Amino acid sequence: SIQKGELASHVNVRDVFISGGSEAERQHAEELIVAKVEESRREGGGSDLWFVVPEGPAVGFVVGPRGVGVAAIEKVTGTHISFSPPAVAATTRDVRIRGGSEAQRQQAKELIRRKLEEYGGSRRQLVIEDRPLVSFVIKTFVQLCSIEKTTGTQICVEQGELAPGARGRAVSITGGSEAAREQAESLIVDRLQEGLGKMRHHVIPEWATPLIIGNQGAGIKWIERETGTCVSIQKGELASHVNVRDVFISGGSEAERQHAEELIVAKVEESRREGGGSDLWFVVPEGPAVGFVVGPRGVGVAAIEKVTGTHISFSPPAVAATTRDVRIRGGSEAQRQQAKELIRRKLEEYGGSRRQLVIEDRPLVSFVIKTFVQLCSIEKTTGTQICVEQGELAPGARGRAVSITGGSEAAREQAESLIVDRLQEGLGKMRHHVIPEWATPLIIGNQGAGIKWIERETGT
């Protein structure tokens, strides 16, 4: 298993974990990985190739829908290609090609150049308004993939923040004949106009979002039943300077969509009269007790939110911090105070009955805890709740705290014993190695062929 995800800017290696088989087989697998890296280094691996391409829809054409364009080039060349993020007013994008030999990286660069030329030679472009309802209709109603399939073209919508003064968001149509591109443009325009005529857009204060959604979506379901419409609320974390969420209402007649919007407005006003919109902030001690309150996969906080009709969030953990901020939004003032009281009781409950052990803070230990120890199984067996300390550790910390709460003292002791035994067993059955980031695509191989070969050769 190779560490996934984006690396921090100062990190240039990835963790590799080898499990299964005998110790000799695991050692053999590690030796094959080392040999692969050295072979690539002798062939010129490790020297990233950087170059610049013009910013604009052409980049989206090269990348392709869901990254299939770049993935095809990577598969052919055995390299890994990444583009720098789009920036406001930027006229170029950096391209980085990693892995493979120097010849393979040059081949990947040449294929990208040809794709850019192909884009410039046969394309059609239209501009759409850059407003939330238009973006929502494009994503949910226009069905670009269907239009691509019907016309044999490729459609790319400009992403990221627009440059100041831009007229709107560019939609580029490439591939196929001129008639096919014209047909695709016509279909986009027609479906966009049709979708805009069948939807309404509204914004609600962020604090009112839990009230509109309701417990397990009950609020939205009630509005939909009452009006015969479909209500969608913007998901994800908001930017720090934004305090409203978009609401999109579709389906039903125009009168029914208007009725749904009126019900949403009435809900927000009702909450405001009852004291809604005034967030409640307070501080709790940093430590495993916070994990106990939150619960595995957030079930602890979710239970409090369900009872009180509020939304609860904790500030992220910080190195050397001794406290965490808690923010309670939505509901009335009485509901927010009730949520605060329930959190206080959970903290008291944690302090009264818990057992704690400390584990080493190193990659192999974390991997074994996640994949081999099976904490959920131990919780089920012993009737306890187990929380592993998250985030960066304070300087000088001995290791990462594992807290065991709930159940009897004997149950907590049994849980601790199972964790220690399984951790030791897992450490004895695994090896840890690190590889340079540039060598990752080489080790993985096309569609995982490199890893599969090592696993077949070694039985790991």
C-alpha cells in the first residue's frame, strides 16, 4: 500500500507499507521496490520536467473530463502529469512531469503540445453568465456528457476564479465536425434556457442551514412534500468571508417553486424571531475528551445536533494549543444552551471513566492501527469507545494518546489489552519503506501493474 493524497509542500517522499507473506517475502518486496527506484534513477528518473502552457479552456481540453485526457498520456508514457492551480488574471499555467525516464517525460510534453494544437485548430466557444443558478443548471440539467455522446464532441467549462472584467465563463466545444460543434452549442443554449425556466435560486444565512435541512433532512422533505418541488442546498465548507448558502428549487410549476421559496423565507424569519442567527461560542479543554464528545465518525456530535436542532463545530486542533473553540449555530437560544449543556455533560462523563495508553507516532504504527487493529471490532466486543488523538502533536509529546471510555473498568482493561496485542501482532507482520515522490508512478505502474507484479512475485 502506498500513501495516497497530496503531500505537504516540504515533503518529497511517500510511505510504502508491505503486509502479508513471511518476513523473507516482505523483505524481498522491499528489495524489488528499492531496485525499481535505483533503475529509474540510472535512467534519468527524479529530474522533474517543468514547462509553461497558455492559461484558458485549452488546459481543460488537455486534462479532459474527469482527467481522462491526462490519464491517457500518463498511461502511454509512464509518467505523472500535474498542472498548477488556476490563478486570477494569470495568463499561463505551469506543467510538471514526474517519473519515468527523460525520454518518457519529453514524450509526455510532446503529446501535451499536440493536444494544445488540436484544440486551437477546431473549436467553438460560447460564454455563459457566472452566477450560481447558471452553474447549477449546467451541472444538473444540461447534461454535457449526453451532448458530447450525441454530437461526438468534447465540452469544457472554464473552472476557477475568473479574471477581473471577464464577461462570463467560457464553454469550449472541440472535436467532431463544424456541424457537430454547432449542434452541441445549440443543445447547450437550449437546455440552459429550459433549465433556467424551471428553477429558482434563493440564498439563506449560514446559521439557518440546519433549521432548513432539519433532523436527517426532515425540513427539506416537508417543503418538498408541501410544494411538489425538489430543494437543493449548497454543500461544503464556505469561504471565511461568506456567510450565506445558495438554495436551488426545481421541479413543479412556477407557482409551486415560488411557494417553496416562501416557506424557506418564513422558516428563516421564524428562527430569527426566536433568537436564531446568534451563534453561541465557548471553549473546551484540548485533548482526547474532544474526540470522545465528537464520537467515531462524528456520531456523538450528530446525536446532540439531532436532539437540539443545532449545528456544532469544533475549531481544528493546533500544535501546543490547550483549548478548542466550539461554535453552536441554528435553532433558538434555548436549543443552543441545551446543546452546550449536553457537551458539558459528555466532557464530565469522559473524565469520570477512562483509560489511556500512548502509542508511538510513526507511519507504520498509524497504518497498523487503521488497517489491522480494528478498533470498531474492539469497541463492539468490549462495549467501550476508543478515540485516537488526531492532528499534529505538541512538541515533546511522548506519542499519540489512545483513550478508552465507557463500559466497566474490566471492559476498558480488556480493550487496552486487545489494542496492545493486535498492534504488536500487526507490527510483526508488516514492513515500512519510503520512496521518492517522483518514483511513485513508476512503482504503481499503469493501472497498478507495477504493484501487482511485486505482489505476485513476493506473495505480499
